[in-house]
Amino acid sequence: MGNDYKERMGGLANRLKLEQPKMPIQEVKPVLKEEVKIATAQLNVWISKDLVKRMKSYGIENELSLKDITTQAIEAYLKEAVPTN
């Protein structure tokens, strides 16, 4: 029994020397933030064609949608016209 144990342990020692340790691979995944969805409503207005062209041109140059331009313009107007307390 003593020799059998020594052979098994010797075999284990040789295997440990020869085999690469199997390390678990840990995946790092970034935490994704959920976008806060703001309730929206539709607004339909009639404006001059020239103003629409200017808005589209501005949007292309600044990578903004017509919705973004309109929202920013209304917010800027209301900030000056109706100051908050």
C-alpha cells in the first residue's frame, strides 16, 4: 500500500508539472445604463420653407435632428420669456 500511494502521488506531481493550470476566464462586461425615457407629445406646426431648409442645414452641420433643434429652440425661448423662480 505504501508503494501504491507513492506512485499515485508521483504521477500527480508529474501531471502538475506537465499540464498548464486551467484558469477560469473571467469576462468583464460594462454596466449599461438604462436611458431615462421622457414622455413626449406630438407638435405640428406650419413654418416657412426657408426656415425648414435652414434647420435642416444646421442639423446636418451639427449632427442634430429637426426634433432636437426644435426642442432646443423652444427651451431657449421659454428660458428667456418665462423665467423660473
